[in-house]
Amino acid sequence: MAEILNGMKSIKFSSYEDVFSKKIMKFRANELRQLMKVSLIIAVEIFVLNSLPILLSVVIFSIYVLMGNSLQPGLVFTVITYIQLLTDPINLLPKLIAEFMENVVSFKRLHRLFAISDVQCTNYYNSSILRKPKKITKCMANTSYIKGAEMRLVLKSIIL
């Protein structure tokens, strides 16, 4: 958050407000166009899904009558009940398709991640660095103190 505020201060102090506001408004206009498209698609989807049971009933009964059969109350109520039972799964279909597509994208990303070969350390580091370090069996050092404002320990002539 501090970076954002500092960035805003530098833009304000440098008098770049007009330049950045034009760029931001251009991006915002593009974003609003995309939001309008998505909203229109969602509105059409809602309209179609809400009118589907009525349209389906009309089509089914029209075809049934055109085939030369007569409509009877028991048959009509049974068909309308089955259509009402099918509306919930039909309404869930767009959500199911969207979730399926998200899963496909996720699996593709994971597949690309898992397909990456292992990093060979020898390509980046000297092989002597990658060897196991030797255990230090004994360490001898000459130490002395330097007197002054503060006392410090100084190591000299370290023998491994």
C-alpha cells in the first residue's frame, strides 16, 4: 500500500496527472466494454434458461398434436412435471461447463509444470561445491583481545 501511495505522490509532484489519467481512462473504457459484453451474455443466458421450460412445453405439445394425437389432462400434467424436474439440471449446465473449462485450464497448467525437467545443479554450480563438506575434526586458533573503546575477539592463524 505504501508503494501505491508513494507512486501517487510522485505522479502528483511530477505533474504527470493528465498523462496517467488519459492512460487509465483508456484502460477503463476497454474494461467497461468487456464488462458490457459479459453482462449482455449473462442476460441472454438468464432469459433463455428462464424461458426454456415454456418453449420446451410448447414445442413438445405442438409436435404431439401435429402427429395426430389428442392432448389429455393426465398426459399434459405429467409432461409439465417432467419438464419442471429438468429445469434445475438445465439451469446448472452453464455453470458446469464453466467449471469444466476452468478444470481443463488448471490441468493443462499443472501438466506443463510437471513436464518441466529437473534442474541439474552441475549446470549452475561448480561440482566441488556440491560435494559433501568434510567434517572438521579439530580446529586450532590463536586468539587475542584488542583493547580499546570496545573489546573484540580477533582470530589469527587458524589451522584446520
